[in-house]
Amino acid sequence: MLVLATLGAPERRWLSSKRKQRNARPEPEPVPVATTRATVVEVGDPLPSPDRAAAWLSEAGEAELANGLAVLNRALQAHRIASADPRARGVRRHDALVARVGYGAGEQVADGQWTDARELVASGPRRRRSRVPATQARLAALLTGREMALPCEELALRARLDLDERRDREAALQLRVALESALRDLPADPAAPALGERIEELGALHAGLSPAAERALAGRVEAPDREAVAHALGRLEAALRARAAALGQ
């Protein structure tokens, strides 16, 4: 069960048009921002005793939090579709201001209260030090127009999100379009001389992925199809990293 609650910010009221507006100050005070508390309540078999509950809590951690985030993101995806809002998005582990795991009675945890709980402290996203300067250099190149992003880069990111969120049908279909876009754009790209073998590999992967995409259209994705999608997406991502490195030389 997923319980959502809005916290933190006072109600904002529109000023009457007859009321004189105050001049904006150069450095206004920070305005309270509303936050949302999302509580995922396990409604399966209850913990049989306080000792078992304490033992569970001592071992609970990031895996349980990941399961809760998956539930929340499924709800957010449903909201995005129901509201037809393409800008509504899911959340990542590091989007959480505070993350807790705990146990308590059903009504208790639904109200954000616990018999016992502990806070999980994120270690921060892992990024290889060698990639940070390259990422910053490419960001500058994209923002200044010295380099153009390819459509397949955005499509590959969407396919990765779909695959990670277990939307296998969407991932297969998204990846097929991403590969088609890559095979059209990469041969004419300035980095093409360094990508010859990779472009050939992507062509073969695209041909092999077509049956999986057709099955996804028909409404089914088998385990081998998911593995094929994961492999092909990984190779596309590798080719795009190689392109970025070649352009940065």
C-alpha cells in the first residue's frame, strides 16, 4: 500500500488585484517549499513478534528502500499517463531528503509514525573521477553549441529508464527506434571514423532485436528478449560513450 502526504509549506493565497504589490527585495527570504512523504506499507504477513521485528529492522536497508521506490515510481508512471503530463517523472534514491525503514501498526505507519525505525544515509552517487572532467567538458560543448546531441542519445536514456523500471515492452520498442536513429546519424557524424566497427555491431544488433520488438508489440516479452534488449542497449551506450570520447579529443 502506498500512502502520500504533503508536508511543510503554509497555504499560499493569491493577492487581490486591488492590493498594492510590494517591490521585490534584492535578496528575499527563502520561501517554504512543500514536500511529499511517501510511505510504502507492506500488507503481507505481519511480523510475528517484537523480537522478529527488531531482527528484521537490523538487517533492512537499501534493498528494501529500492523495493519501495519501485512501488512509488509505478504510481508516478500511472499518474503521468492518467494526467497526460510528459514532464511528470519518477524519483531516484538521491532525490529523497530523508529515507527511513521501520515497522509499526498499519494506521501508525500510514500516518508517518513508527514503533521503531532507522534512517538510511545515502553514500552519494558513484561516479568515476576520470569521467567527471569529461562530463563537464561535454556539457559545456553542448550548451555552447560546439557539439550537437543526437536523438538516439535521448532515446537510449529513455530505454535505459524503461528497462531499469521493468517496463520491458516499452524498453524493447524504445531501443529499436534508438538503434534505427543511431544507424542513420552515426555514419555521418564527425566521430564516424573512430566508430566503424561499433556501427557495424549496432547494425547486427538492430537486425537481431527486431523479433523481440515485434513480440513486444504483440504484448509479450520473454526472458531471452529482455536479455537481448539489455545487451543491445549496453552496446549502444558503449558506442555513444566512444563517440563522446572521440569528439572530445
